[in-house]
Amino acid sequence: MLYREAGQFKSSYAADQQLFPILQDRVGVLLLLAVAFGVVPLVAGEYWFSAILIPFLIFSLAALGLNILTGYAGQLSLGSAAFMAVGAYAAYNFQLRVDGIPILLSFIGAGLTAAGVGIVFGLPSLWIKGFYLAVATLAAQFFIVWCLTKFPWFSNYSSSGVISAQKVVILGHTFASPREKYLLVLGIVTVLALMAKNLVRSSTGRAWMAVRDMDVAAEVIGIRLLPTKLLAFAVSSFYCGVAGALYAFCYLGSVEPDGFSLDMSFRILFMIIIGGMGSILGSFLGAAFILLLPILLDIVLPWLAGLFGLPFSNATVSHIQILVFGTLIMFFLIVEPHGLARLWQIGKEKLRLWPFPH
Amino acid sequence: MSRTIGDVILDLQNISLRFGGVKALTDISFDVREHEIRAIIGPNGAGKSSMLNVINGVYHPQEGAIIFRGEERKKMEPHRAATQGIARTFQNIALFKGMTVLDNIMTGRLTRMKANFLEHALWLGRAKREELEHRKKVEEVIDFLEIQHIRKTPVSRLPYGLQKRVELGRALAAEPSMLLLDEPMAGMNVEEKQDMCRFILDVNDQLGTTIVLIEHDMGVVMDISDRVVVLDYGKKIGDGVPDEVKNNPEVIKAYLGAGH
């Protein structure tokens, strides 16, 4: 009843092709942004900002980056964390070595550096596909981490490659508290997410999806495969690079190359598999699922144990947590292999008819 | 019909194509005239699809020359063929499964869109303007093919016959001067075949598009095509107007066997 577009007639192509064609979606997104920008900073505590919201936004951005490459352009990659590392170290070095460079420019520079590296490691995609390409991107994962550890120049000769991010200062204002950092991250993620949404509804996005769905046909209608794939690698790495810079500057404060491990790349991959391939929303849902569920289980399991008076030790709780987490992932993949975004879509389709069955 | 058949626009000379030791095409020459409907027929495995793949550059022949609009080359490249006005459909539907009908047909106009990805990301003037202009063109194609009701449907949910029609739409959206159709009516019932024939004839008649088509239904081929070329085992065994080909003893032998 509530989610029904009956009566919303489009009388121009412009109206039909806007970012959110359905009124309820427009209102929903605006409400969500209003809450995120206006309400959350007022009510959330320090723990919420630094342990939940900021990492959630940063990983959403990284997942969004990988989703552009894997979900939209169909190129499997296992190097997302490495591209984040490039972003983190690039931003650090821009701040360190370029006098008076604005931090936002450093973040953009970090994204562009990651994009450049992404293009280099995207070159094999013309000749190899699928799992074989994934293995080639695995090379990026190991090579970049090795490089950042091996050459001390990148970390300004600090021990074991650890870098401490500089202060985040914009127009003379220092973003020091978690609340301010949250707002900064939220702003950047919102802008980049909207840009991604624009990209995938344009002919750039169509070219990516065409290459993903059937590359021979894509070539025949005039899409040149290499530039299209490389653009996907570049844009994807740009997003991961910015996410990496934010990871260092607004979340952890100090990072080391080994922190951007293969494990992290896999986590980002799981986010888009569970969230939904080829969906902007799915990147956010997936990041929320992977990051927030363990925290939720952390709280719920001891509470449940206490409720039944079971003598659970902390170790048992963390084991059960892994167990439940794994089971839930399998459950979701079996019930809806297209991810949480698809579940959301099905929900919306049901809502159009509710309370009637059909 | 208002159309008049013009000069030769595509001339294939002595094309030979091998895959390793397998000869797919041997020394084949034929030409296509402007505005005509040219059919390629032959038994299974005769090399018909390979022939189309040579024309738009998916396969590169080892020998021979392709002269398209006076320009001679040893091989085509797919995206060059597309920008020069050659569009095609495939024998096994090659739509982009994850996209809607509208988006699939919009991809047909990609080569005509100029805005770059930064303009797209920011949805600046030109990106937006282009999107609307091309949408208008695409809607004309949608109207022409009578698929307005499914424009927002993902193509993977459509029945076979409609998918074939959408694929034709994607090719037409490019406003090609030459259209290569690989078995556009395979697997269709009579009604769907009639619709498809009507679309092909209309495209040819109203838009003046030159059509090269592969088809197994002899009734259709003999009815709609101006000239027919017959392949068998990668060799050309007949070429001419439908009546000529029908009475060619070699063609009869290839289709019916030596005993007849």
C-alpha cells in the first residue's frame, strides 16, 4: 500500500531517467541522508562513531569499488585491500612531501594513484578471464604489500613500514573527534556513491555490463574491450584508494602494509557477494552484514547464555559467533544467491501489492 | 516497393578461413548490393555463421580481401565494423542478460555517444542531454518493434521470440547501413516468423538497410530475399536469384542427397 508507484506518471524521458524515479525512493533516500547527517551526530556516542559507523562507511566504499569492477564490469579481483593500501600510503606521502596540500586533494591524489596501479594490474584482463584473472589480481595483492614493506621510502623510513596519518585539517578546521571524522567520511562516501549511481545508469555503466554479460556481443556493437575493462579497473581502484586513505586518516590513524592483507580483500569480496553483485545498495548492505553481525552476535550471545544460565566462557562465545556467522552466510547464499539487495527488491515488489496477495 | 537496389557495397574476394587444420571456408567470393536482402543458405556446418563472423571481424580470414564501401582490407575489426555501420544479431541470442530491454537497446547507440565517464559520473550537461536524445531514438525502435510493454523488463525474463526481437532492436538502434542476421527466425512458431519477416521487410523498405541473412526456412528465404548464396562444406555451390538457386542441381544435391 505504501510503496506503490500507481499514479506517478512520467511525461518526459528526463523524468523517467532520473536517479530515483519512484517518489518513495526519493523520499526514503533523503530521509536516510537527513538522519545520517542530522540526527546520528547528535545521538550517537563515541563508540558508535569509531567502532561501527566509520568502519562501516569506509568498507562500504571499498565494497562499492569492488562492486564496480566485479559486479558491474564482471572482472573478478582479489586485490581490493592492496589498492586500499596504495591509497593510504599515497595520501600519507602527498601530505608528507607536498607542502600545504589540502587533505581532500591528497585523498583525490590517493584515489588517482590507486587508479594508476589498478590499470597496470588490469592489463591482463584482456587475455584472461574469471578465476585466472582473480589469480592475476592476487599478484597485485602480494606485490603491493611486499613493495610497501620492502621500500622504506613509502613509509618515510619508519620501522616495519608503519605510517601515522597526519592530522585532517580542512580550511583551518581540524577534524579530530570521531563525530567530525564521521561527518567527513559520510560526506565523501555520499558524494562517491551518488557518482557511482550516475556512472552505472549511463552509457559507461552499460558498456561495463555489456562486457560482463557477453563480451563478444559487446565487441560487435562497437565497444572496445580493453579501454572499457581498464576504465572499470581505474574507477574501482580509485574508490578503493580513497577508502584506504580514509581507513588510515579517519579510522585507524596508523597503519602498516600487513594490515591490508588478503584476508581483508576476501572480506570485501564477501561483502559484495552477500550484499549483491551489481548493486550500489548491495555494497552497503553487504558491508553492514559482514561488519555489524559479529558485533551484534558479540552482544546477543552472552545475553542469551545468561538468559538460560549457561556457563559460557568468552572463548566459547567467540567460537559460537564464528559458527553462527558462517551458517548465516551459507543460509543467505542458498536462499538468495543474488544477495541482500535482491531480497530488498523482492520486498519492495511485495510491498507494492500489500496487503493483497497479488 | 520503393527501394531500388544500388551498387555493390560489400565485396568478398576469395575468402579462406581455417581453424588449425579445419577448413571452415574455402575460396569464397560474393558481393552484396546496397538496399538488397542477401540470403546465405546451406546445410548445418556449411560455414554460414563463419561467413558473417568474417564480415564483421569476429574471425579473421587467412586469405582473401574484404572491400566495404570501396575500402579494401584483409580483415575487419568488430568495433570498426560497428562504427562503419555494420550491425548484427546472433544465432544463439547474445543479449546482455542482466540488463533491461531498454538498456540493451540503448547499448546499440554506444558508439554514437560522446560524453566521457567523468561527465557521466557528475551527470553534467552533455551526458544528460545525450542520454535523452538517444532515449528518443531508442523509443522509436521500441515503437517500431512493438515492444513498448516490456521496455523495463530484464531480458532474461522474456520468452525466446521476444528476446530475438529485442536483439534485432539492439542492432537497429545503431542505425546500421548493413544488418547481418544470423537465423533470425530459428525456433519460432509461424506467427512469430511472420512478425519477424514483416520487421525485416519493413527495415529494408523504410530505412533502406542492406540485409545479409542466414536462414533455414526455405519458404522464407525464397520469399523475401533478392539474391541467395549457397554454401556447402565451406565452399560456394550456388549464387543468384531465388529461382535460379532453387533449380541449381548442385544445391539440390547438397540439400537432398545424391540419390535424387
